[in-house]
Amino acid sequence: MEAAITFILSNFTLSFFVLGLVVAGVALLRMKKPPTREDVAEKLLAWFLFFSIGVSFFYNFVMHVFFGAMAAAFIGWADSPFQAEVGFASLGFAVVGFLAWRGGFGLRLAAVVGPACFLWGAAGGHVYQMITAGNFAPGNAGVIFYSDILIPLIGFGLLWWRCRAGRG
């Protein structure tokens, strides 16, 4: 049980992505009428924004601000005051993600673009650390690295699908 909890919390980006899929699935199953393509796209996007952006970045905020030394060690870095800066940037992304959950297209686009810039920049930093410092810590080269690349791609894909589905 301890190993499962450690895996879930250490790979929080994957965990919250999967949780978003599950909640979207439950929301679709609870609909009174058969879901349309637009309904499916809407539920997947909304719950992606809530969990993969809102909850995930809020978790990142908590870890970097209140457990900075532990977060730094997980990434393979030394602790520094920069931890708080990353944490508060994550708080901003979380708030926008929560607002975008029920927001319009512009807010939803912003909720994906901002984190995409951050995550793809972080992925580049992870690659640099792997090459120059041999840093293959789980928080640098594990699931977090891959989700830094994939979460924005999934977000843009869901935005695109939602726009297409809304036009019939």
C-alpha cells in the first residue's frame, strides 16, 4: 500500500491526468441522454483543465513552497529560494486552470498556453540536466519528464477537438 501511495504522489502529473479521465467518464455515464461528440470533448477538456492543470499545479505549489527540500531532492537538485518562485508560479497556473474548468475558449487557451511554456521549458532543462549532470532522478527523468512534454500536447489536442466538435 505504501508503495502504491508513493507511486501516485511521486507521479502526480500522471495520477491527476488519469483521475481527470475517470471523472470525465463518470460524468458522461451520468448524462441523461447519450453523449454527443461535443459532450465527450467538453467533459474531457473540462476535467483535464481541472485536474491536469488546476489540481496538479496546486499540488506542485504545495510541494515547492512547503516541502521545498523534498521537492528539490526528488528532482535531483539542491534546495534553494527558487523553490518558492516555482511554487508561486504553479499557484498562478492552478488558479487559471480552475477558472478555465468552466470558462470560455480564451480562458481555456490561456490555461494550456501558460503551463505549456513552463512545462516545455522544464523538459528542456531536464534534458540538459540528464546530459550535462547525469541527473536521472525520478523527478528529472521519470514520469514527470514525459508528462512535461505530453500534458501540453494533450491540452492543445483537447482544445482543438472541443472546437471541432462544437461546430458539428
